[in-house]
Amino acid sequence: MKKILVICLILSTSNMLFASQSAEELANQKCGSCHLMGAITKEKLKNMKAPPYWAIAKKANLRYEKNEDRIKYLIDYALNPDEDKMLFPKETKEKFGVMPSQKDKVTEDEIKLISEYILKEKS
Ligand code: HEC
């Protein structure tokens, strides 16, 4: 019994370590309920509630030349979304509504990590 407990403990802590290191996991957890993140599945495409992450990357990359400005935009938008700041066309708002602020759900440091993952998509 003790052995099983120890094994469980090791497994759960290594899982936590992995999760805190993986920007993809974090992006999925914090933004993936609305934005399509990571691998595409039929289910995810059907349940889209916001533009997918590669579309966000494309907008940020076109609008801002420096990576730090792209990250700033992502952090600012996730914490203080506003239709006047939108890079996406108005139809996006009509289809999905304006994004609700994620202020109490995600920290600035976490969005920084998530941004690095999102912005790697240079399509
Ligand atoms: C509850 C659903 C929801 C969650 C969770 C969510 N978003 Fe969004 N997001 C939206 C919707 C809807 C839009 C499209 C409308 C808009 O631009 O406001 C959007 C748009 C965006 C845009 C593009 C804004 C523009 O038009 O220029 C960015 C950047 C963004 N989200 C970042 C994030 C990040 C980063 C996270 C995770 C920390 C996140 N979102 C979590 C719903 C969500």
C-alpha cells in the first residue's frame, strides 16, 4: 500500500512539473476552451467559440514587427479586451462576441509563456 502511495505521489508531481513547463498545455488550459489550440480535431472545429491560435498569430505578426510588441498585444488583449482594440474584422465580433476579460483566470507571466507558443505559428 505504501509503495502504491509513493508511486502515485511521484507520478502526480512529475505531471505537475510537466504541465508548468509546457506552454502548449498552459495555452490549452487557459485559452483552449474558446480558442482552438494544439492539434485540430473535428470536435474542436465544431465547437469553435473564437478564432484559432494560428489566426491570432497571423494578425499579431502582420500588425507588429517586433516580437515583444506582439507579446504586449496578447497580454493586453487577454486582460483588457475591447472591441476598439480588435485586429480581427467586425464580423468576428458578430460571430463570436467580444472576448471576456481573463484577468482573474490567468497571470501576465502565464500569458507571456502562452504567447511564445501562439506566436511560433508564423503562417
Ligand atoms: C471565454 C472564451 C475565451 C477565452 C477563455 C479566451 N478568449 Fe481570446 N477571444 C475570444 C473571442 C470570442 C474572441 C474574438 C472576438 C474578439 O476579438 O474580442 C477572442 C479574440 C482574441 C484575440 C484577438 C483580438 C483581436 O481581435 O485583435 C486575442 C489576442 C486573444 N483572444 C487572446 C486570448 C488569450 C491569450 C487567451 C488565454 C489567456 C484567451 N484569448 C482566452 C474568447 C475567448
